[in-house]
Amino acid sequence: MIPRPHPTDDAVRFVDDRLGASKAVKKALRYVFPDHWSFMLGEIALYCFAVLVATGIFLALFYSPSDSDVIYRGVYEPLRGAEVSESFGSVVNLSFDVPAGLLIRQTHHWAADVFVAAIVLHLLRVFFTAAFRKPRDVNYFVGVTMLGLALVEGFLGYSLVDDLLSGMGLVIAYSVLMSVPLIGAQAAVLVWGDAWPGSPELWPRMFIVHVLVIPLILGGLIATHLTMIMRHHHTQFRGPRRTEHNVVGTPLWPAYALRSLGLAAAVVAVLVLLGGLVQINPIWEWGPYHTADATNGAQPDWYLGWLIGGLRLVFGYEPVVFGYTLVPNPFWGGVAFPLVVFGILYAWPWLDRRRERDQAHHQLLDLPRDNPRRTALGAALFAWVAIVFFVGALDRIYFLLGVPYEGQIWFWRFGIFVVPVLVYFVVRRVTTELSVGRARVLRGWYGQTVRRAPGGGFEVLTPPDGAAPSVPAPEGPKGVTDTELGRVINALTATLNDQRPERLDVDRLQSLVTDSLGGEEKLAVVPDLNGAQVLDTRGERLADIRFAGGAWTVERAVPARDELPASPREPTRGEKARARARGAWRKLRP
Amino acid sequence: MRRRPPGQDEATTWEREVPRSGVMEGLVALLLAVAGVCAAAFAVLYVLDASTQLLGLSLGLAFAALAAALVVAGKRVVPQETAILDKPPLPDPEEREEVRELVRDAGEGVSRRGLIVGAAGVAGCGLGAALVLPIASLGPGADARLARTPWRRGRYLVDEEGERFGPDDLALGGFLTAFPEGADKEEVGSPVILARLRSQELDLPPERRGWAQDGVVAYSKICTHAGCAVAMFRYPLYPPQTPPPALVCPCHYSTFDPRNGGERTFGPAARALPQLPLMLDAQRRFVAGGPLSGRPGPSYLTVRK
């Protein structure tokens, strides 16, 4: 009997007949995704983008980009007879007169907010797990660029509506552009086509940038981002069988594909439910914008909150020389602040390489606690931005709690410099405790210690008065830090497996080790019977280089730092001073 | 040639488990059916022109059920596999050396490299200047456009309905927005805010003594910080009469003092609000006594000229 073909066989044959793509398809279906919830954040952003494109196409079919005045004659009673711009009128009409129009518009707006939120969370994940390191720094730049574009895209999107809130935002953007030193006024008149409110061409210009130019660039960057991920493969956290040279996880087909499609459907579900059930930007309540109108309590979409905060926080000062206003005030909060933040984000992989003296490729992620200094610096940076964010909503704090607005602003004009420093030290302390303190007994000693007796057998050490008995602790490497040893081992492993030598060239390995320690000869590589050993300055064996199973392996011979109990250390200067003070105090007392 | 050994760059199975759970298959089928029913409900509701809430609920639940079905299928129905994919290192030293030589060979036989590079620098700078400088042609135009306002001596002030009005239309502590009669209301230079205080409270600079009428002062309504409308007037009528009277912009809370010529008292604005001199005609209606005292709107290089 001839076996019946499986129903999917035809599809496979069709593709292979036409494209000869079986090899590529096989590779794609066997692409491995490491499982971790935080790897979903980027996917959420991707699916939000898809929702934005789909709903955006629908909206574009009804929107008309024009600031010419029309009399509103739609179904919304309170606005009837009002003089509104064609843009505003068309958005009110698509909200009330087009079936499902309001659902699509609100879904679009929610999708934009979730899109930026997902990108920011993804950025934080990449930042604090050090996924931006070589070779992924280029892809990280693509991601940061997409974040910047998403902010501009979102701002343009809600400016197009031309309601009271968006008009206030747009005139602030005009003023911020005008505040660029020397060329600001010309630039603003160039972009707007005239002095505020600008020429009628402004609206078609904003529209085409919002629906075509930026989405096209974003689409191209997303494609680049994904292609580079496929080339690099995913990073992964440390775990069983996970090394710098493999990916361990679920293959795309079938389980991961189903789960990821499930995530896509979940993203659509949440956005549609929000769009249907949670009102967002009811422009008919704000009304149309006119230059002479403004409303109190205005807040932009969340992702621009840090810019309004920056504008509000700055001192009311402008340097003037010979009557020329060199730096108009909005420049500091509206241009300099975001430029500095994005400048730091772009420079971060380079700063991190310099700070860590680490040029190696990395496939395994750090946990935030693995590198307290990086985590603390990042937390301070993000605290800085978050404070400015918060400052943008201080008027809400006044309304909620009655704390005077002026006092709050004065507090944060100085707090902005102090709090990030505090955050740095607190986070550094906490992460250091997390990384080294797991093996340390916190209070007292609850257990017994068993030791092999010098003459054979075992003896139980009983602590004298609840204190831990002194057992000589196994020692870590001398002269090098744990991180440095890890770096040396990584460098050796990478080189040996890349070159697959039949015999070890100890001199080459020695120079490799010295290079990866920044040129200092702190470790020695010496040959032994099975391969080679890495020794520290006092001759202690720190790692073995062995040939096993057709590959070279480098194994630690000393426990990693976080497996070590706290070793007795020299008291710090502060502790010595405190001990001296205690002694002096005891002498003084009768 | 050194090439990666076979078996690398291909995922190998580490663990594989086939769930074989009839219950879960049934659950997936049920969820898919729910998704279909909800989607059909959306279609029906759409035809019936139902409310946004019902439309969003039906479509959202359809997608939620679909999501649940896919996730259950992905985790409990299809085979669960953990695979290991060995990755060869990205850089390939041999290929890299070849590329390096190819790139380097381009300069073979070239003897005056420095000269050519220098000349290319000249070309680059010249072209850059040639392409960037024409932006400057916007310069004087921008300045003139930004400086223009419709306010002239003798121009009537009108309210939002276009009616002329006088100090008797404004109660103590009241304020309203006015425009130059017949001008474009949307220009930055047009809108002014009129506020009525007590005459004895006013402390205008000496050269502006006659600019107020019956305690009414007029300032440009556009904030000198970021161009929003200064839409709030604080005037405590009853004790405690602190904080003092102020004009406040709701965007970034720049605060100006209407008593002393619109000087800033708080917030990020760095210039005072430009003041409009007021006069009264024979019927006690407001007429502009001259142009604004400075350029209205946000700052730029020549704003104080």
C-alpha cells in the first residue's frame, strides 16, 4: 500500500519546486529562540507597529490635511456651527460618522502609546543585561534610532488632528525649533513655511511625513534590525549547556511560531479592547485650536512627558549679548536635554567597552547584578530622565496634594542633580549585595560546621558563642578580579575553538591573556601534560586548558566569586576611624 | 580551505516531548470556535451600527480567544522541543585578510595619494558650503516675518465676536481676549489679553504711565517662552490677597506680573510680555495707542532688537 501523503506535503513541494528554497526554509524552521519573557518586549513593539500600519491606512482614507476654515455640520451637537479647520472637522467626522471609525482611531492612538512603551522597556532590557555589547552594538544603534523616530512619529500623529491640545503642542515645537541658537528662527520659518501659524502647506507636509516618510524608514530599520538578529542569533542568559558559542531554546517550528502568533493576537486583543472600551483623546471635548486659546492641566501623550518637564524645569534666563539672544530658553529643555539623553544612549556601547576594557564578543547576557557599576550608572541615567518626566506632571501633584507648584519646581531644580547620585549609590550597593552576598550569613550562625580532621575522619566544630567558627575559606584568584579571570577564559575559549590548533602555542596564548588584561602580565600560561594551565602570580592554578571530545575547553579551577563565602578583608579607612573613635570614647568614660 | 565542520550551524535536539493531550486539543478547538463566534458577532454589530464599546469588545474578545488558542496549542498540543544551535564565530580571519587586500589593492600604483585626498577635501568643503549657504537667504525674510504685528496707533480692539468694547465691559479682576479689528486672529502678534486691576495698584515704568485706562492693561497673549496662549489671570478679590495678581501660561507655568509691565515673576520665560498702549475714543471704546512694546511670541536671535 502506498502511504497517503501528509496534507502539508503539497505545500512543501510547491515551494521547493518554484524556489528551490528547502534549505533556507529548513534553516528558518530550525531557528532557535531562547525562552525568556523579556525577549517578548521587542516582539510586542513589532506587533504594535503592524497594528499602527493597518489602522493608520484606514484613518488616512478619511483624514484631510488642511487648515482651511470650515463650519462643522456633523452629528456632534455641541460643535455644530463652530468654525474649525478641515483637519479637525475630518477627524471628528471619522470618529462619529464613519462606522467603527472611533474604534479604529482609538485603537491607533493606544497602539502608538503601547508601541513606544514596548520600545522603551525593550531598550531597558537590552541596556541592563548588556545585550548592546559587541557584535550587537550596531543593532542597538538601529533600535535607538527607531525610538527617536517613534517619538517624532507619535508627535506628528496627534498634531495632525489640530485640536486644542495638539495645537498647543505644535506651537511649543515651533518655539523649540526657533530656540536653536543662531539659525532657529530661519529653521522654524523654513519648516512651517511662514511665521506661526505657518503656511497652508504645513498640513500636507506633516501628513506625508507621518503616513509615508517615517513609516517607510521605520519599516526599513525594522527589517535591518531583524536581519541582524538572524545573523547574530539571539543572546541568552547563563544556564545549563548555554555557552558563548551556542543558543539553547525552542525552535521556530512549530511551538515557537504558535506562541509568537499567540502573542501577536494578544497584542491586537489588548489594543482593540483599549480602543473600544477606554476613551483616549476625545478631541470634541477639547475643541479646535486657535492661537489665542490654551487650556490648563494639559498633558501630552506619555512619551513626550520628559520634554514638557524639561521645558518647565529650566530657570527663566536667556544669555543676551549686544541685544542678540544667543540661547533662547526652550533650547535647554526641548533640544539640549533630549540630545544629551540620546547622545549618551548612542555612546553607551563605546563607553561600556572603555570602562570594562572589554573588546570581546558576547553571546551570554549579564544579569543586572553581575555588573553593579553598569547597573548603577544606568539606573542613575534613567532616574535623571524619570525625574524630568515627573516634573512635567508637577501641576497634577499640586491639584492632587496641594503642594505649592513653585516650591516643587525649586526643589527639583536642585534635586535633579542630587537624586541621580543617590540612586547611583543605592543601586550600586544593592546590586553588589545581590551579587556577592548570597553566600554570606546575615545574622548570627545557625548551623554546624563539619571539617575533615588532620588525622583522618571528621570533626564537628561547635561555635563558642553563636559566632561562626573560623574555617579557612577557599580563596579566589590573587592579583586579578573574578571578572578579569572570566574575560581571560572567554578569550582563550574563543581563540582556541576558532583556530582549532593541534598543538598549543603557549607563547601566543600568553600574549592573548596579557592583552585581555589590558597589557598587564598578571597571569601566566604554562604547558602541562594534558594541555596548559593558567597560573596567578603566587603560582595558584586558576584554569585548565584541556582537549576533550574534539574541542578545546578552558575550565575554571577556582570557584567563581559568587560561590565564595565572604573572605576576611582589611578594614576600610572608615572602619578603622570608627574603631579608633570607639577606643577613645571608652577611655574617656569613667 | 578551513570550513566549519558538518553539524555546526544546525540545531540539534536536546529534549523533545510529545504532549498527546486530548483535553488540550479540545480546549484549543473550543477557543478557536469562541474566536469565530466573537468575530461573527463583530460583523453583526457592525451591520447594526452598534456602539464603539460593543464593537471593541467583540473584536477584542475574538483576538483574545485566538491568542489563548495559539498559546495553548504552542505549549500543550504540539511537540515541545529544546534544541541547541552551535554558532560559528562571526569573524573569519582568512576572508577578512582577503577583503583587506582587495581594498588595499585599489591604491596600487598611485603615487600622489596625499595630493588627491587634499584636493578631495577642498571639493567636499566647497560643495558643502555651496549647498548649505542658500539657507541664509531665508534670514532677513524670517526676521521681518517674525517681527510683524497688526497693531498700529488708532486701531480698534475687538473681542472674540468682533465687537468693539470699553473698560466698562470689564469688571475688577476680570479679563478678556482682544484682537486688532479686521486683522488675522491666528497671527502670533494679534491676540492681546486685557485685565482689569485697581488703578492705584499699577506700577508701570515711567514711560508707560498713560498706557492703562481705568486700571485696564493690555499685554500680548502669546507667552514669550514657548508660544502658548497666556490664558489664566489670577486676581484674588478677597483677603488673603496673596499670591499677588498674575498672568499665567498653562503650558509651562510662566508667570507674569500685570501691574509692572508684564515682568516675569516665575517660570521658564525670560522676557516680559510685550505691552499694548491703550487709549479710549469718544464713546469710551478701546483703541491701540501704538504698537506692542516688544516683539511678541517665543525668543530667537534678534527678538530683542
